[in-house]
Amino acid sequence: MPRKIAVDIVVFLYILLLVYAALTKLLDYQEFSVQLSQSPILTNFSVHLAWGVPTLELVIAFSLMFSKTRLAGLYASFSLMTAFTMYIILASRFSDYVPCSCGGVIQNLSWSQHLVFNGSFLLLITGATLLYTKSEYPQGHTHQESAAL
């Protein structure tokens, strides 16, 4: 039961984070789109990313809400946060000017604070994924074996 509660708390936090991030980007779409186009790394993809990122954030948040798609949502959350973190590292290390295309309160963080924030959420999602996969299936059985049980 404690594993389930821990996973549920992390899932809830991720749903809040993803929905908040997506809505702030969509509500201020023009600014988000301009910031993406000013990024030295993302300029060529900015048009697609301006709609794609918030859409992906909402899809992942939705997938976390249901047990049948939760594991995929956990992996997708980890992957997206890893991509955001890698972008921050690359952009802040190798570019003189990098606009923050984050939305809402998160855009007020420094690059170092962003890394701590993202690192914390990466640790949370890693732990939740490990706990979820350990509690989801009986000990010693693989996913395919458990489906046959």
C-alpha cells in the first residue's frame, strides 16, 4: 500500500506539472512560439514544437490517469523530462542567449534552478516507475507471464 501511495503522489504531481505547463504555453501561445523560434537549437523546429510540446504534455498527463496507460505515461514522463533537461544543459552551456520557453512560474527560475527542478522530478519519476513496476506484477514473473496468470 505505501508503494501505491508513493506512486499516486508522484503521478498526481506530474499530472499537475504537465497540465500546468501545457496550459501556460497554450494560453500564451504567441510568446511561447516566439521564444522557441529564438532558441539556437530549436529554431528550425519551432513551428512544430509550439503545438507539439503542449499537446504531448497533455497526452502524457492523460495517460497517467489510467492504470492501463500509466506505465507508458511514466516512461513518457521520464523521457520528456530527460529531453527538457538535456536541452537546458546544451542551451545554457553552448549558447550566449537562450530564451526560456517554459510557462508560468517556472520561467522565473535560473538555469541552475531549472536543473535542480528537473533533476528532482527525474528522481521522482524514476522512483515511481520502479515502485510501480515492482508492485504491478507478482514477484518473479515477467509482464507476459503475469498476463497469462
